[in-house]
Amino acid sequence: MFEQAFKNIDEVLWKDAGCTSELDFTEQSSWLLFLKYLDGLEPDRTTIAQLDGKKYDHILDKPFRWATWAASKEKDGKIDYHAATTGADLIVFVNQKLFPYLMGFKQRATGPDTIEYKIGEVFVEIKNRIQSGYNLRKVIDHIDELRFGSQVGKHELSHLYGAKIKNVGNAGRNGGGYYTPRPLIRAVVHITTPQLGQRLYDAAVGSAGFLREAFDYLRQQNPQRTTAQDRALQVSTFYGKENNPPSRPASPP
């Protein structure tokens, strides 16, 4: 499911004047996937808050939620194209309203461990390069069809995103990316033998292959984990950073 969707998205972006390389395709699909995934996270967080007897405050204000600006739905669950923004209006909204709003999360966050800070960090480092609002609408429609709720779906998404990073590294090295094969990552993790309670940091995180393998390793090596240890794995074990280069190398003639 995801593989065909990624192919469809790349075909749309290939036709857009603002996207000229594999790096552009990966970057632009990534921020949209992130917002779609975030939209799916909100109901889960709402349910958890309700079970705890607490009121849940949405991460994003309503005008900036995926279900509002990107994929407003009719009663039958299909996108309401009468309400959906497209064309020049969509580009104006994304560039002049959505991105500034998301970038501001970094300043409004209460600390670096919050999801708000992470949202701000993502959108400080990226910008929309899709120039045609009609192309952007097509990409949104493809992404909206994806579902990330199951572990199988999340694993497939992770695998395919890793493959996209690999393609960036192999595309004449235009993107400055270098993909580490998964068997090598797994071997490095096993040799370093990470332990529960340690903090693991990858300064060139890319698709987070090392951190994902380390997560799987720690779970397999510690099958009798406590609730506190599981919580630590989720929120205070894995750290990574990926700095964008100050300028993109020119594409070969």
C-alpha cells in the first residue's frame, strides 16, 4: 500500500517546478507524512486522556489540523472538494499561515522533551518547495489514503522511508546522503550492546535506522521489562539530530 502511494507521490512531485531531485521528493513527502501521522496521533491521545479522566487539549489549533485544511471529509468519509483548498490558495495558506504557525511551536513549547518543541524543530529546518497548489493537492490526496494505526503499517512506512533515504544517497550523491545497509546497522548495534537505562544518540540520524535497530535490540534482550523501563524506552532513551546543509550542491548537467 505505502510503496505504490510513494511512487504516485514521486510522480506528482517530479512534474513540479520546485522539486528537482530525489532529496526534494523525500523532503516534501516527509513533512506531509508527518502532519498526517500527527493527525492520527490526536485520537489516541484523546482516548488516553479520557481513560485517565482528564480533559485533552489538541496539539494543533483547529484551522491547522490535517482534517481541517488538508482533508476535510464528507459524511461518507471522502474528501470534500468543495471545502478543500487547492491551487494558489493552498500554496498561500501553507507558506504564509501553516508553516509560520508550526515553526512557532519551538518558542511556545515548555521544554525540549515536548511534542510541541519537536514540531517546531521540524518546521524550522524545512520549507515547502512544491510550487503548484494543484500538485500539492494531489500529493495530499495520496497521503490521506494511508493509515498508520497498525504496527505492520508503521513497520512498512519505516522500511520504505529508509529505502527513500537510500535512493537519495545513490542519486549521484546530490543529496549528500549516505545510506547504511540494515545488516551493517544490526551488526553495529549488537557489537555495542546498548543497555536499558542508557541514552543513545545518533548525530546523523537520517531515517533513524540505528535508533530503530537499537530499540528492537533492547526489547529483545529485555523481555521482562517493567512499565517504568518501557516508559523510558519511549521517552528518554533515543535522541538524534539531522542538520540540513547550508546550501544544496548543484545538480549535474
